[in-house]
Amino acid sequence: MLLDMAPSRQSAIRTEPARPVDAARIEAALVKVAVLVTQDSAFAPVFERLEAELAAAVKKEEQLSEAQRRARALLAQRAMRATSSATCSSDAPLPYRSRSSR
């Protein structure tokens, strides 16, 4: 009889894909755990861990943003060089000449 009441294994499986853990998600968890800490200090280690995880996530996101900024600057610089070298280089295509000027 108790076996009929036990949850099936399939109901415990997540059907939706897990969201990536980013600073916003950690911050939301930190707020929830903050409420728990005010009620029971046993949650303090979890709160401290989330604080450390949030700091690390923010740092990582800042580093990625900085890397993207540098990558965009590099690509823009290369595009400028390619444009200026094509117009100033001896390898640049000759201007269009009409048939009558040949």
C-alpha cells in the first residue's frame, strides 16, 4: 500500500533545460537565503557561499565584457587598416576606365 504512494522516478526528472548560472540568478538566490538567515542562523554559511559566488560571477562577467570590448576594437582596427591599405596600396584595383579612354 505504501508503494502506491511513493513518487515515480520519472516525476523527479526535470523536463526543462537548466538555466545558466549568472550573477542575476545568484543574486536572486542570495535574497531568498537572506530571508532564511534572518530566521535561522544555520543558513549563514549558505549565504556566505552565495556572496562569494556572486562576487566571482560578477568578476567573470566583467572580464568577458572587457574581452568583448577589446575584440571589437581589434576588429574595427583591422577593418580600418584593410580599408586604408586597399586605397593606398599599389595592389589596389585601378580606377574604372571607360572603353573610349583606352
